[in-house]
Amino acid sequence: MNIAAKLDTATATSVAKLSVRDISRSFSTRGKTVEALKGVSFDVPSGSFYSIIGHSGCGKSTLLNIVAGLDQATSGVVAVDGVVRRSPGPDRGMVFQSYTLFPWLSVVENVAFGLRMSGMGKKERREAALHYVELVKLGAFVDAYPKELSGGMRQRVAMARALANKPAVLLMDEPFGALDSETREQMQELLLNVRAKEFMTVLFITHDIEEAILLSETIGIMAARPGRVAHEFKIDLPYPRDAETKISDAFVQTKRRLIEIFKTV
Amino acid sequence: MPTWLSQIGRIRAPVPAALYWTVAAATFVLPALAWWLVANGGYVDRLFLPSPAEVAKQAIVLAENGRLWGDIGWSVYRVFAGFALAAIIAIPVGILMGTYHIADAVFEPMTDFIRYMPAAAFIPLIMLYVGIGETAKILMIFIGTYFQLVLLVAAVARTVPIDVINVAYTLGASRRQVLTNVVIPASLPGLVENLRITLGWAWTYVIVAELIAAQQGLGFRIMEAQRFLKTDTIFLYIAIIGILGLASDQIMRRISAKTMPWAETFHR
């Protein structure tokens, strides 16, 4: 397989920040081989927001773990800026569904963690981290410990922590999945807000169709057994978007069409 | 109905601090009262059950001639020497076991094998190899606590959520950085908690060690008192071991709360 050629054709049409090519992943359990993913390919252009939706168990989290380098594909490649990536690195920051803050570090120290790992000085990294703490509107909780924060606040810190590292691609694995619906809406608005201020490329996993439409430019719809991207769907809703967008006619029509497709996979 | 009353039956609900400490104090005061009544009522022979007053008198005598302090000093020294040695080795080995599967293969089955051997069964060998000096006692405490502690530390290291480890990788941490900056700090609260619990076992083994061969120490004095049927001294020393255990427990709790204000804790 000529990977380079494939990547070239992809980059010829648009600037792909993240390229996922022909990813397959099989697991062997009790002598049986299960194909979790088969031939998954898609591109995320620089500065865009790409969501993957699929029913639970379709392999979307496995896919994200492979992109992050936390799991290894049986075949296929992941490339960032045309460079193949196999192990985890700071170019692919991640926000998990579960709460993953470091409990022994304050909010600002959590956000500065990646900068500390890369050897940045104490004062410099605190200053850099503070910008992101403000960005997710937690300026009043700079020195609080995670145990003092609500679930939504923890996910905001997790987001700031990933962003502070200035990743080429931000990977988000159902980051609002564990939150109540009200907090979830606030988080979606916050994310839209953050995106308006910071240049970022996002690969987002969700099973919430509305969430995907509200946030994305492109939605990849995954089919299960084996997991693959069955359809790609462009969202043409204008920016700026907010909670109001969800009740616009265009949004409702988009949702209707998407649900039709979603039923067939 | 006052609100604190309805809290009592609720699973894990905290009760007011005043109530908590009143109940806790009562669990000491009431048995002491019962002891006092039974001992002074003349139901039991003084030889079997000395009265609280006799025990207190004995405490004053032994405190004044300095024997009590010497015994406490020696036992405390042995406990801390043996326990510190066990902890210094068990903490790194346990963290490696909980972090690297291969370290688990090296240490876990062997530890499980030795763990089931009663530490007291090693006494003859200890005496044969290192004699009956301080080394023997410290070794006894080490054998009694190390093999338990190392497994507990490994279990703690294993409970660090994999997502927390993974997120550190995606933030650019190297494997070594994940070990030192994530696995170790994440294990700290559980580690201190287990040290606190195993310290109690060290107290058990110091007495066992001193029963065999010693010239001073709490265990030795209990053995000596048995020979002269000094039940009051036995009562006194057993109570002192309890008090020392309780004190070291409280000290470790305080240290843990002071140094790790970020840790999730249960209400007290």
C-alpha cells in the first residue's frame, strides 16, 4: 500500500491536519476474532470541527484511542500534518469522558501539566495556563483542587489542560457524556465560544446527534460490526452558533435528514 | 425529630462531630466503668483482675523508677526501625508491581507464598542466623509487615485509573514522567492509609519479638510480669501498647490530612 500517495491526494484537495487512512482493528477473544474497525478513512481539515457519531459499541472510542496513539491499529495509518503517528504525543491532546484531572494538582497546575512535562519554567507556564483557565471561565477557581469542582467544571479544566498544550488536533471522547443536560448545553456553548477565540482543529466523538450538528462542520456517521465511516455529512449552518441555533428551521431540517441516514446504518 | 437523629441510619451520612466524639469517648469510659465495678465489687480474685486504681498505682511506680519510659522507648525504637525498613523496600517494589506486569511476575507469586508463612515460625531461624540482639527483633518486624505491605502498595498502584495515565501521555509525558508525576502522586493517599494499617501489625510483632529474648521493652516486661504474677503490670502494659498504637494512628492521620489536603476523604 502506498501511504504517501494516498496522503498526497488527500492534501491536494484541502489542508488535512489529521488524516486517518484505512484503519482496521481486530480483537481476539476466546479464540474468536472480532473486527471492531474496518477500513476507516477520513480527513479533518486544519481549523475544522469533525464529529463522529455512531450507536454505542460501534467502535468510535476505539477509533479515537488509535488516533491518540493509545491503541494500535491492526492496519492503516494516522497522520498529523502528513507525518505518521503511532504513539501518543502532545500533538494530539485528549479530553476523556471520565474525569481525568490530577487530584493532587490545583486547577492552574492541572492546566500547566503538559507545559511542565515539556520543561517550561514555573512562572512562564503559570502565566500561559492562566490564559486557558480564563478561557473556560474558571478564573475564580485558579487554585482550587479538583475535589472542590463540579463535574462540568472538571471537564472545563480538562479542556483547558488539553488546549494549553496547543495540540495540532484536539481529540474529545464524549466529553460531556457524563454531565446532566443543562450543564451539557452550557458546555456546548462554551466550546463554541472557545472555538471562536482560539484556532483549533477538533475530532469529536458523541452519540448525541444534536450536539454533533451544533458543534461540527463535518459529521462522520459510523456503522457498526465492523466499525466504519459509512457517510460523511457537511453541516452548513452559519456561525456564530449558540443554543438558539438548535431551534432554527435549518437546524431542525438538518437533524431530520441526519436521523434518516442514522437509521439506515 | 432533630436532623442529626435522622442521619444516624443513613448509609455513609455524616453525624455531627460532637455526637461522633461523645460516642467514641463512651466506648472507652463505659468498659472502664464496668471494669472498675467488677474489680471493686469483689466478684473476681485480685490476681485475675486488678482494679483500675492498682493499675494506676503500678503505672506511677514504674514511671518514677524510669522502667516504663525505658520499655516504651525500646519498643517504639524497634517498631519504627523494623517498620521503616519494611516501608522503604515495600513502597518502591509495590509501585513497580502495580505498574509493570513483569515486576508483578517477579514479586507477586513469591510474596504470596511467603506471606502465608507465620512470621513467628521464622524465630528459630532468625536466632540461628543473627542471634538475639536488636537485629533479630527488627528482622522479625520486617518479616511480619513487609510481605503484607508490598501487596497492599501494589494494589494501590493498580487502582490509578488508566484514563488518568493515558491523559498524561496525550499531554506529552514520557513513560518515566508518567511514573514519577502521575502514578506515584496518585498512589500517595492510599499508600499512607495502608502504612497506617500495617503499622498496627508492626506493634503486634514487636511484642512477639520481645517475648522471646529481650532485656527491656513492653513485650519483655509483660513476660517478666507473668513470672511474678503481676497482673496489674500486664494490664498496664497492654493498655500502653493500645495507647501508643492509637497515638501513632492519629499522628499519621494528621500528617496525611496536612500534607495531602487535595485527597478525597470520608467524614470523621
